[in-house]
Amino acid sequence: MTKTETLYDVNSRTKFLTFYPKIFFIFLNILFAIFFTS
């Protein structure tokens, strides 16, 4: 594995880690909205 490949892998992993909590947070907001309005 070359240096650029490792760098790219770390970069994509960081994107993955910052991307999914956002979706999870939005999902939680939707759940709370449904729960409190029903």
C-alpha cells in the first residue's frame, strides 16, 4: 500500500465518520417529531 492510498483511505474513513452521525441525528429529530406530534 502506497502513501497516497493510505491517505485516501484515512480521508474516506473520516468522511464516513462525519457523514453517518449527521444522518443519525436527522433520523433522531424525525423520530422525536413523530413522537411528540402524535
